[in-house]
Amino acid sequence: MVAPSRYAEAQQIDQYRLVRALGAGSMGEVWLASSGDGSPAALKIINVSAAPDPMTLTARLGRELQAARSIDHETVIRMFGHGVTPPGDPYIAMEFVDGVTLEDLIEKHGPMPARDAVELLLPLCDGIAAAHGEGIVHRDIKPENILIENRNGRRFPKLLDFGIAKVAEAQAQLTIEGTLLGTPHYMSAEQAKGERDIDHRSDVWSFAAVIYELVSGETPFPAANANMMLVKIVASDPVPWADVNVDEPELWTLLERAFEKDRDKRWPSIEAFQAALIAWLAGTSGAVAAAQGSTPPSQAPAESQPVQPAPTEPEPVSRLDRGKESLSPARVGSARPSQIPTASDTDAAASGTPWAIVALAVVVIAALAYALVSASG
């Protein structure tokens, strides 16, 4: 349940004057505001009043946001600054762009064709990679944190809330032990297990989960409640696309690697996943080979056939409704191809060595047998 707002139109918060509410959720609320020079900004006010130690959380948020401001990419919402409201809630001032969340887009228009979905989301990989390059993991990539702007008749995505999710997790642990903040639809297996050493590969999983939903209209681990979903994320495979009437086997193979429980078997980086998606868009058969850890798309033979994963039997489950979290609009950029890291030629040659030895042994044995037969004759 969303608590009543403690803020009102025309209220002054530092140099910002609140204009109108844009959205509210469990973490707080978002307002359109006017800065001192009259330019618009979006103010995200985070509710920490329920936390046992609001001052510590506020200080931690400040440190995280200071780091997040180092991310300089057009697909990531720019942060102008942060502060504390008169009632004591920390706020973040960020760029305001007129748009809608991807969650709203899905609810209004339903799923997209696979190619359209990948082309829409692909530019975000560069922004995520820029954050990872600064040592920052988002931890909460989901449709409601992706903003879509209509720019010159085209849809462009932008990602928000870098630096907030880590603090939100701490708040959840401090308030009620074992209680999750929000719903775990897009959490990686390590997040669902409550591990603390979350790295960039968790964002790879979550990004794949967003693609899954945008194409299918469903989440990869549907369940009747959050606790059951956590169990499925940790112990079960995602529902295959074939079971939700999506016929995209090659793209599904790429997502399957992103959903590996073992992080070392997952795509090693968002750039690697991005490159495989670009190869899939280009129709390169090597994209599937890359997902299986072999030949990169640039070297895959044209005649190679994709290997399909064995189908798994889904459990009968029901979809868990999501609650609205926040709104704040955005603008975006374009994707850059990257190289997919693969096994070295030495590893490939080594994998063929046992067969060469067997073949040589067969030849030697045949030659000896021939010599014995000739001698006896």
C-alpha cells in the first residue's frame, strides 16, 4: 500500500518547487519540479521514515548517488544532485524527459515482435556497460525503471535509478528481515538467494528478463507469490518461450545463457550479450554458437545449424501482479557492437586432441595386423 504523500504542489524543496506528482510507489514518490532557473527536473523522494536508522541510510544514499553521477551516457538518466526534504526524506534531482515507462507501454500495447523488442532495448547495453566500467551495478533493471521517449517518431529507452537499488536493499534488510522490497520478477539467482557479492552479471540476467517479458508478455518465473517465485528463480528453469507461444528458438538460446544459475556460465558481460543480440539481428548463425560458448558470430560458418535446447516441462503457475513504482521521462542513444569473448584456439585444438590419438592408434594397430598376416603368409 502506498502511504499518503507528505508533499504538495508549489512546495519548495531547496532550489526546486514541486509542480505536480508523476507517480508513487513503495520506495517513495516522483514529482515534476521547477528549478531556480525555471528548467524542469524530476525529483524522486525516497521514503526512509520506516527505517530504524534514516540518517545512516540517507548518508549511504548520498555516497551511492555521488558515484552514480559519474555515469556519463545518453541512455542513462542524468542526476543533477541530491538532498534532504524538510520532513527528512532524501531526494534525487534528475533530468525530466516527457515519456512513459516500459511497464506502461507493455500494459497498454502488449508484447512486441522479438526483433522490435531487441532493437528498442539494445541501446541500453551501452549505458549499462558504462556503469559497469565505473564499478556500478544497477541491481534493479526492470520495465518500470526503463523510460521510453518518442523522439522524431521513434521510441528511445533510458535507464534510471542507478545507485538507488543498493540502498533500497539495505533498507529492506533493516526494516523487516527476509522481506523483499518490491517483487522479484527480474532478480538474478544470486539476488534471490540473498548473496551480497552481486556483480555486473546480475544485470545481464535482469536485462534478459526484460527482453523475455517484452517479447512474450510474461515473466520468466511466474508464481502465485513472491516467496514461491524466489524458490523458482533459484531452483527452476525459466518457462521456455515455446510454452508461451513465442517461436524464436535462436533468441531463446541467447536468453537461456543469460539465465544460467552459475554466473561463470552466464554471458561474461553486458557487452558480450549485446554482441550476440546484434549478431542475432543480423541473422548470423554464430550467435547461437556464441551462446553455447564456441565460435563467435564473426567466425561462424554460414552453413552451421543452431542447436536447440532440450525443452523443459513448465509447472502450472499463475502470474504475480506487479505494483507501480515510479514515473520519470527520458531520452536515449544508439548501440555499439562489441566483440564476444570465446574459447581460445588452443582450447579448441585441445578439445580435438583425444580423437586424433584414437585415430592414430587405429592406424597403427591396422598396420601391425597387416604385417603379421603378411609374415604368416
